[in-house]
Amino acid sequence: MRSVTYSMSASLDGYIVGPDGGFNWTPTPEAVRRFATDEVRGVGVHLLGRRLYETMLCWEDADVRTFDASMREFAEVWNPLPKVVFSTTLSEVRGNARLASGSLAEEIERLRAEPGEGGIAIGGATLAAEAAALDLIDEYRVRVYPVLVGGGIPFLLQAERQVDLELVETRTFDSAIVYLRYRVVRERRVPS
């Protein structure tokens, strides 16, 4: 069964977007860009909320010939990736995207049942919060940037339940950006 992963960049105080609606506090060094590209290579389908979908359209619209090598490589991986967009306001989407035809739970259930390579990624805090509330996320991945932005959209919208996590991987980049990967613990282990 395909796993569901929520992965985003965040400030140290836990925001994916700052108070001004931007994320210009996230200059992305070459090593982090390559790491993110490799992460997307492991994805079979990406689920996005409207805001993130509209943000990521820049990759569809850009002239990739003007990109440096690592940005071009990301575009070559991202653009053909199948995407499912959850929106109540959009009537159409572009590129290799489609509008969700069912609820988030229905879409994930269908995608998990389909044969296919790669996992199911979720992008966007609101969509991820809905998936987390339904206990549909298997892994949380965050690239933590060494900055405090003081507000904005949090990586995790408030959930009113405890979720136990197991640390799977950490990585510190030369730029002081730290990657954390956690797996959801579905069954509590009883110490022997």
C-alpha cells in the first residue's frame, strides 16, 4: 500500500509562509534543492490545496531554459508528476493536474489501492491538517530553516489529538537547514 507523506519547508518557529504571505526567508542552497528534487522523485502523485497549486504554477509557466541546472532538474521532475488539486473555487487546472473528484479520504483510498510507483505526497497546511485529522498521514517531513518569522501559516494547523512519531532520519545541511523525517506510530509499543 502506498504511504502518504506531508513534506514542506518551515521556519524554526513552525511557519511555512510568513506573516506577509511570502516565504522569501527560505533561500534554498543547491544541496537542499537537490535533496528536495530527490524527494519528489520518490512521489507517484502529489495532492495539493488551491494555494499551493497556484504557487507551484510558476514551474509550469517558466521558461526552464533560464533556470540553473538544479532548478531545471526540479522542473523536469515536478512538471510531469501527476497532481490532484483540492479546491472549491477552481473550475480547471493545468499541466499534469486534475481537480479532485471525491473527498480527501476517498481520493487517498483510491490512490492507495491503485498499483503504481512512488508514494502519495500532500502539500499545503490546510490539506495536510485535514488528512492528519483523518489519520491518513504516514510520515511527516520538514526542512527547518534557521529563521523565526513570527507568524503566518503554520506547518501543522492545530489538531486536538496526540500523534506519536518515530524519528526515521535527520540531516543537517551546511546552510544550517535541518531535515527531519518522522513516521507515525500507529500502535503504541509496550516496554518489556
